[in-house]
Amino acid sequence: MHYTCNTKGVCAQTISFDINDNKISNISFNGGCPGNLKMISKLLDGKDVDYVIKMCKGNTCGYKNTSCADQLAEALIKIKDNK
């Protein structure tokens, strides 16, 4: 299933991704730091949703209390909670 989620408090405005068999793929950030976000997308592609949440939850960016990776984790948590 394909998802597009809005973010809060980060440079990227949205995050799009697919989840199939509890694996995340086709991760794409709209906005933000392109080099870093492309690498995050590559590193997490095909990983289990719970692994991605564990790795990304709580990461911060500079002075912010969140980051694009943290926002990805938050989106995944919301999706899991709504199933």
C-alpha cells in the first residue's frame, strides 16, 4: 500500500513510501536535505517497519526536537496504530 504523510517541524513537507508485508520501500522525501534523505531512503529500503521505527525514532536535526527520519518513524507509528 502507498502512503504520503505530511511532516511537522522539518524542512521536508511530505514523505511518501510503500509498505508491503511489513517492509518499507520507495521512500521519498519532498523537500529537505537531498543528499542525506536519498541516503536514508536507500539504507531503509526493504527494511521491516519495526526496525525503521527503532532506528529513526527520536533522531533530531540541529536545534529541532525532531528530524525527517523521526517524522518517518512517527508516520509509521500512526499507520501501525490505525491498523
